[in-house]
Amino acid sequence: MIAHYQPWLSALNMQIRKRHDTTPVYSVVSKGDTARVPKKILKCKAVSRELNFSSAEQMEKFRLEQKVYFKGQCLEEWFFEFGFVIPNSTNTWQSLIEAAPESQMMPASVLTGNVIIETKFFDDDLLVSTSRVRLFYV
């Protein structure tokens, strides 16, 4: 069972990739089922997503499915396999997401309050937890 789940997003400037600069530009402030995200994330070339979770139970095949909804329509779907989870542990999982071309990006004014990220946590095929977070761009 997932006892604690905390997502973080850090903006990375892919234009300075040569320096391997991964200094976070900001963090998402999450409160319950909403998150306040700085608008400038939409200008980033890539976003580093970090999921932190704690589990009281051992899991053999931990995985998650994440869907991004805009006004109820699924726009993106992601599948991640983490594998073995040690009981009574806290874990961090990081992935890099490259942005779509600027011409395909929607403005923050259209997105704010209309985007929901749904994350389902599984141990193999057993659903152990679900998180739904509505994004507000500030």
C-alpha cells in the first residue's frame, strides 16, 4: 500500500545540456488534490518529474499508469515500471519529459483548472492507490 505520494516537477533548460545543469527552476506546490504550477513551465524545453512515495508493504512488481486529462479528455498516457519495493521504504523516481513544439502548446489561461493528472499505482495487476491532481497555472 502506498502510504505517501508526493510529486515534484523541476524545469530544466535543455539548451545548456552540455553543462549537465539540472538545477530546479521551481517546484510544484501541491495541496490535497490541487497543485499550483508556475506558468513558466510551459516555456521549458524539458521537465524533470520526480515522484516520491513510501510503502509499508513489500511490492514485487511496482508500476504506475499516469493519464493527463484536459476537460475530461485523455491527452497523454504514460506507463512506468519500477519493480521491487522494499517494505517500510521511501523511494524517489525521476523521469525527463521533453516538451512538444511551441506551436502545439496551449496557453496557461486555457489549461489552468482544466488539467487533471491521474496516477494509478499497482503491484503487478493489483491496484493499490489512485491519485488525482487538478493543475492551476500561476
